Amino acid sequence: MRKASLRSSQMLLASALVFANMSSALLAESAPGVFRSEFLKGNLGWADVTAKARTEGNVNFYYWGGSDLINLWVDQVAVPELAAEGIKLNPVRITATKDTVDVVIAQLAAGRGEEQGSVDLVWVNGENFFSLQQQNALWGAFANRLPNSVNFEWDEADARSLLNLRDFGVATEFQEMPFSGEQYVCSVNRAYVSTDQTPATFAELKTYLEANPGKFTYVKPPHYLGNTFVQSVLYAHNPDGTGAEPYQKTFEDLGSAELARLIEPGFDYLKSIEPLLLGGPSGQTRYPESSGELDNMFLNSQVHFNCKFGVFANHTGLITGAYPEQAEEMIFPRGNMIKNKNYLAIPLNSPNPAAALVAINYFSSVDSQASRLKTAGMPVGLDVWRLNQSDKDLIEASAPPHYGITQQELDDNTAPDTNASLVDVIEATWLAVIERKEDKPIADIVAQVSGELNN
Amino acid sequence: MKLKGHTQPRDFKAINPWQRLLVLAMVTFTIAPFAPLVIQSLAFRWAWPNILPTVWWHEQRGLSPLPLAWDYVFSSSSRVAEATANTLGIGIAVTLLCLVVCLPAARVLAQSNFRGKSQLEFLIVLPLLLPEAAIGIALLMIFIGLGLAGTYVGVIIVHLIPTIPYMVRMLTAVYQGHGTEAEDHARVLGASRSQVFFQVTLPMILPGVIAGCLFTFLVSTNLFLLTFFIGQGEIITLPTLLFAKISGGALNATGAGIALIASLPGIILLFFTDRFIRSYPLAT
């Protein structure tokens, strides 16, 4: 009861504020939620936002802190540059984004609503964004209202806008802003594999493994890197030859029987290469649990290939000593190198929403993205064709080098991600077919796991 | 060395070969884990099957665009300074609070008899039997409600859970070993309560108190899961920093460097308390 009356009084206050057309200075002192509703209604100018941001002063940025390069860039570039705009960026390094998502959801469940949380900004994509959206834990549709949104393609008529409008097939509804655009790229150790031997298709990979058993493995699903490998296998083995196309639909639209028909050849391939993967020849196939573990296997020559999301992973691996000296990139699997974006989102209970907006606007600027590309090897999230020539040149000049391939080849071989509702079913199918070795027709397994997921 | 009034230590060669072997094995198991850490912390690229790194940190230092290995560990970006300060601060606060709670409790448990005492002793150890993760998740919900999640106070309170059982047990044993005679004498001779405590009891039990504090401090500075849950990643300590570094599944040079730093407080403290307890006049 008390909560309900509190909310209605807030709404009264909000409408009173609209009528009175209060200044932003007063807005900064006003009840929680007023800034949000006013901003989302379009009643505030950017100057109002920056003014409120300066009174808030802080922004708590939760991000995966496993990369020294990204940490250095955040501390040495982003923190001082935002300080110049009057905002103190507090970078909080986390090991798993899901933990932060859980904290936000737990806070909301415990009654810590608008402006009463602890997270202002979180680096997310895929399932984590989906959970926040499902739990109504997002701040609102802000992404197209920032000055730097001009750097992104939002027009649905342009197919390239999909990477900004869909996150693993889930509509972003402007509740998150693209941060970086990544692609699933494999590296090869040239100390063992010559250019002629380098596979470009899954069939060629199998041929290579028959001659060199045990020299490949992929990160184990349900890790997103493992899921991505499986998805690219499924695209390439699509019995209709339509690649990624049917995988853009939701599970409901596609149906269990149709999905089973589409994935069967891909899973046959995965089963057939299992004895040829790392440890397979001795009967104990090993799937690493994380990309760090796979990096180590690659460095120690246990495997000759290393696949992960990382357009410049080969470069950063070489400058940090994490990759073997002769590591080079390769185009594999041809035409099916999955590309997606990751994003910045504001939780509903962000205590400093205006500062979060200013920070996101900063992270979306050409200068910030170019310096991050240069020092941290993190690809830009903005859409280069939206920029003027001098900005385009700046981005191009900031890009770290490629090894053995060109950016053009990477761009020519992209494929989209799989719809988030299918990802769950496919990963559960992988666990049933590959890990538990269930000997049932694939249609039965898909029907069974999708039934379990829905309950 | 000269000050030591103990009996002359025996020559290593004088002990029998089996004992010698066991001592060597013990030394190996104690020191061996540190050797690869030290090497890794100085490496740039160290791959199997090379016994030593193929490229060392110092060779790459001038060439690399970013601070590597110890340069990164000692840069402000590594957060090592902040984590060390937090770890020590929380450890000291936990130790003092734990002592304040446990001294009277242990005295009662050691010197008086009451109904339900053995059950109580059992209950006190119970938190040690519960998995840390279970305590952490259950408490997180409560602490969020109380506004203690992500605060120093919250982390210190939660560190008391696994440390109090140890401290109570140790202090109970110390009190039991001394009996109450000396205190009774002092009281008969007219000493006040505080005089009895500070001039008679405390000096008697001091080695036990120091050992208990050392243990509490070491447990607190090594707690990862509880710190991680209740600190919500906002309060970083050396264990949470180290975990973040190695959770990727690989230990690189900076990870190894942070691991070595994380083991320093314990080593330094162990060294000093060991010397203190050895030279304490009332030590038995």
C-alpha cells in the first residue's frame, strides 16, 4: 500500500514538474524517476543531461576485467577524458557479467528501485541483456537520443542496422548502445601448419585432423565461444544451403521438427570429428572451459588452432606473449565467420543515470573508439559508413595490423548470430548429443530439451 | 642467532636418512609451488615443452606498447595497491573484532560449567561445516536488504563467520591450559578486574592470543567466495583480484606476480609471530 501511494505521489510530482517546466538544476534534486521519465519523453535537452550528470558526479561502470589491455585503456584514457567532462568514472572489474545482472535483479527484488541501485553502466550482450530485459530491469530507450547516436545506423531499411537493433536476435529497443563489434576469428600456428594445409571449410578441417589427429578443439558449450563454433558448423551444414538465414527466426516460429531437420547434418559432423579433437585419439576428448584455457593449449602447441571472438585477438595475443610467435589469422569457416556486437546498458535502478548517459555518449564517440581500437585492439562498435572522411581515416589509421589476412577478407566472410531462443535449444542439444552421448534421433532430443527449457 | 638460549640444533646430517628424506620432501612441497610462479612472473612467452621461458619480460620490456608483468603489477591499473590496503585493513579489523568477541566467550567455555555447554561448543563450529558458497548466497539477500552488500562493514561481518569458530577453539584451549589459580591469587592480593586481566591473564595467554590472531588474519586475508559475494566485486582484495586474473584459465605473468604479492602478508606475519612466540618468556 505504502509503495503504491509513494509511486502515485511520484507520478503526481512528475506531472507537476512537466507543467511547471522546471529547470534542470531543480530536476537534479527531484524525486527518483523524474529524470528518467522526462528524458525518455524527450522533454530534456542534452545540456540538461550534462548539467545533471555533473551534479551526480560519479558513474559506476561494471565490465569484464579479464584483459590487461582493456583495463589499461579504461584507466589511462577513459577515466581522465570523462573527468574532463566533470564525471568520475569508477571502473568495477567483474569476472562474469551474469553476476552483475543477478545483483541488479536481486536489488530490484529487494525493493531498491529507481536511482537506488549500485550499477550505472554494464557491458553486456546476448543472454545477459535478454535477462535484464525480461526482468524489466533496464532504464529505457536511450540509444537513439544521444548526440553520438549519429555514428550508428538505426534505419531498419538498411540491413546493416540489424547489428544495432538485434542482440542475438532479441530486439534491443534502444535499451543498449553498441560498444564494440566482434567477429569469430581463428588463428593458426604457422610453426606446424603451412598455408596450403590451412583449412577454409569444415570438410578441410576434418581432412587436416585425419592427418594430424588431436590438433584442434573448441571451447565447450554452453560457453558462448563454444556455442558460436557450433552455430557456424550448423550454418555450413544447413541441408537447404541457406546458411544462417533460418537461424534468425525464433524457436516458436521455426518449430522443433524443423530445427531438428536443419541441425542434423551439423551434429553428424560434430560427432564425426569428436574422436579427432584434442585427446580424442586416446578416447578422452577435451573441450576447454574458457578462452584462456584454449589460449594456453594453443601457446603450448597442444592444438594448432585457436578460435574466438577477436578481430584483433591475434595481434593482442602476440604483443602480450599469450600466442605462439608464429600465430597468424585464417579465413575459416569461409562465409560463416559469425559477427556480432556487444553493448552498454543502464540498469533501471542506476543511481547516476545522467552520468551514465554522458559516459555512454563518450564511449560512442569517434575519438574514444579510435583510441580504444589503437591501444586495446578492441574493434569499433560504431558504423564506419556513417562517418565523414577524416573520421573514417582516423579509424583506419588506428586499427592494429592483421596477420596473413586482410580486413576486407574478414568483412567478406561474415555471418549473423543465431536467435537467442534457438541458442538455448542448440546448446542443450549439444550437451545431450556430444557430452552425454544420448543415442536417440536428433528430433527426439530437440523436442525433449526444448520441452525442458520451457518448463 | 646468538641470543638463542636453546639447546644447540642438531646437524642436518645427524638425523637418520629417512627423516632427512621426509624433511627434504616437506621443503620441496613447500617451496616447489613458488618456483614456477616466480619464473612465470618474469616471463613474456613461456610455452611447453621449454623448461624456461623462450622470451623474458626484460627482453620485451622496451618493445612492448603496454606495461608487462611486474610493470603492470606495479602500475595503478593493476589495483594491487588498493587490494593490498583493503586486504590488510579488513584482516586487521576482523582479527580485532574476533578477539573482542572470542576472549570472553572462550573464558566462559573453558572455566565454567553450565547446561548445554557441549551442545554450544558444537554449534560454534557449525559455520565451518557449511560450504562458503551457501553462506554467501543466503547472506547476500539479507545484506542487500540491510544495505550492507558492497560495503566494508558487510565484508568484515561476513569474515567473522568462518574465523570465530577457530578463534574460540584456540582461546578455549589456552584458557584451559592455564587454570584460574594465578588470577585468584592476584585478586586475593587486591588487584582490580582490569589489573587482573591486563597484568595476569593476558600475559599468560598472550602466545595463544597471538597464534589465534595470526590464524584469524590468515583466514580472513585468504577468503575469496564470501568477500566476492558480499563485496559484490566493489570491494577488491588480493584473493578477489587474483581470482579475476586467473579465472580465464591461464596464469600469465601479471597473474603470477599478483599471486606472489598475495602470499606476502602471510609470509611476513608468520615470520614475525614465529620469532615473537619463540622469544616470549612465558612460552612453554
